Amino acid sequence: MNTKSKLFVNARIYTPDRVIEKGQVFVREGKIERIVDHSLKNAEDGVEVVDVQEQLLVPGFVDVHVHGGGGYDVMSGRVQDIEGLSRYHAQKGTTSLLPTTLTADLESTERAIRSIVEAKEKGTGGADVLGIHLEGPFINEKRCGAQNPAYIRPPSMKELDHFLDVAKNQVRLLTMAPEGSGALEMIRRAVERGVTVSIGHSDATYDQVQQAVEAGASHVTHLFNGMRALHHREPGVAGAAMMLPELAVELICDGFHVHPELIDFIFQIKAADKVVMITDAMSAAGLPDGDHYELGGLACYMKAGQVRLKSSDDLAGSCLTMDQALRHVREFTGKAVEEILPAMTLNPARQIGYEEQKGSIERGKDADLVILSHQYEVQATYVRGECVYNGSKE
């Protein structure tokens, strides 16, 4: 990777505690070395100057739940698909991601895991692969959504350990249903091995979610989707997710998975550091409408921004990108960009243990930076100081 020093000038910089007008960010060897709130007269010799032209300089987006995009599919088991989806999402401002598996047979899951590990080790030329999100197979068939019910399995400590070993301990997030026999023991084991446990595709009661939190669960997969809904006599997973302060919640902000007014409500009731934007994007993201797509071996069609199973018409992932999510949340909530950005950057990084390296524009962190227009369109994306997307050259 090119490690030439860079000086970003004439930028509206979004740091964790303030917005700096016409500031500068100096990057050396892929790290943020200096942030200044004024203009330096001259750059050092040999430093590349990037004129942001009074546009927005924001932290790169961190997507902890993504199955594909641009025609690339995590479950293909091909390293080139992980590289391809990383490049595709980098065009949309994502600088770090967790390629996310689906419930599948053992061999397919192993193949997908190995391809993610190899891509992480090689580097992608796009967004950084930070690890793996295992979504399934230890989920509840009753709430499987677009997960293939043929491969759902009860909690198995042996199988979990096998997946973690195949992944070289690179699993950062595990989505599971906490109500199955042996599930609480699995949560404790996963947490011991450095995995964040997320409750999802679950029919758990409020009490069962509380027990899962006590065992170490701290995250909820795509809130309101694939879970027992809120009822006034049984709050279920959705109610527990909203009420328990220990739980961070994922939101798919495409306007289809969750009603816009409900997204606004979640931003009001959850602590600011417990809301996490995701795409849940699948391979069709960025491609034309059609009826020839699939997700986890299940036939899908895409029409008017929605991906659905042919068999049931249920939503099947999304074609959302993180820059679209930012624009949608602004529209749905009326919040300022600086209020929304943590849910797309620092919060997801923190949930998977990467807050010291990723998620904000701060001295010493990776120079994962995105230049946005005033209409919140991605102009350029930098990963560890290297330009991986430049809209003016596309």
C-alpha cells in the first residue's frame, strides 16, 4: 500500500466532539497524525495535498452486517467475491466491514469463512475486512426470514469451536437465538473467545433475552426483523432490545425494513452509542431490477429497491448502501450529520472491539476518511490513507 503522507485541506472535518470548518488533517503512514482548525501556509515537501473544497470530511463507515453487493456474494466461497464486495462498498463510503455468512451446510460455511480470512490477510483494495459475522446457523426456524430453514441447527459448542478455529479466531460477531437448549452456554463460550454475541432470528421472550444479556450478549441483529415482536403482555426480543440498556441495536434504514417514524423513535429512546447502522446488503445491491437473484440458495427478485424471496415474498437482505442510509436517516429523523455519524462509524467499531483503530477522526487512528458533497454523495474514499475510490476519476 502507498504510504505517502497526505494533507487534507479546506475540509469541514467531523471529529467526535466538534465540527471544524476549513480545517486540515495530516496523515502519515496510514495514520492520522494531526488535526488542525486552521490553514497551514505550506505543506511539507513530498506530501500529497488533497483539497476537499469545503466539502465534508467524515470517518469511513463501518458495516458489521453485509452479505454482498455489486454482484459479489460472501457465500460463494471465492476470495475474489470478498475483494469485489469490499471495492463496491468502498465506493459508497464504507472503509471497514464484516462479511456476513448465512445459515448453510457445514462445508459451504467453512468455505465462506476461509475466503474471508484469506481476503483479510491479503487485503482487498477496498474496504478493510475486520473479521467475520456469522449469522446462523444457531437460530430459530420460526423466525428464519430469508435464512434457509433446511440448515438451521441447535446450539453446538463443538460446531462453534470448529467455526472459530477455521476462522483463525477472526469471528467478531455471532448472530444466534438465545432460547435454544445450550444457547446460554454457547453465548458464554463465544464471549470468552472474543466474539460479540448478537440476538437475532429469535423467538425469545423478554426474560430469555435478559438471561442472554446476563450471559454476555450485547447486540441485536436487524432490529424488528426476524424476531418476536413487541406485545404489551410479552415484550419479546423487540421490546427487550429497546428497553435493555446493555443492548446495541442494528437498523436497516432503507425505508422498507423499518418504518421511518420507528427509526426516528429508536434514535430518541436508545442511548446514542447503542444504535448501529447496517446495510444487510446482498449481491444484488448496485445491480438492475430482476428475478434471477438468490440469497443463501433461495431464489429472490429485486424490484423498486426491495429484494424479496420468490417463495414467500419476505424481504431478503437489502440493496442498501451506507451513504444511502445516511441520507435516509437525515430525512427520517431530521438530525444533524454529526448526530448520525457515530451510528455508522464509532458505534459499530466499538461493538466489535475496533474502536481504538477505527470509527472516528482522531489522532493515532487509521486514516479511514470519506469526502462527502453537501448532498451527502461520496466523492472519495480513503482506507488507511490510501485512496480506494475517487469519483472524479470513475
